Amino acid sequence: MRIGAILAALLLMGGAAGEARAQAGSCKAAKSCAEAVELWCGGYSRADRDKDGVPCENLCRGKAQADEIRAGRAC
């Protein structure tokens, strides 16, 4: 039981660290749609505020472009 609790804590810490890394970036910091998709896939949910599937709309031309980039990644 104790080992399970330790493993669960480690998994939670890893997830929190990944989210913190993603949020260290922002749409203003991204220089391309590919970088915006990386942020979004990494957990930066604010990249797609209106939830239309297009992260950082100032960088990505549309959902098709974002989907094409995302298809090449494990996102």
C-alpha cells in the first residue's frame, strides 16, 4: 500500500512539473504555429481559449494547420 502511494505521488509531481513547463511559455512567447501546438499539447490550455481547436490564433491560420502539426506529434 505504501509503495502505491509513493508511485501515485511521483506521477502527480511529474504531471504538475509538465504543466508548469507548458505554462512557462505563452502564445506571446511562441514564434510559430508549431510552437503554439507544442505548448497546447504540453498542457497550456489557455492557448485555445475559445476551444475551437486552434491554439494561439495569432500564429495558426486555422484548425487544419493545427491538426496537421498535431498529427506529427503524440498529442
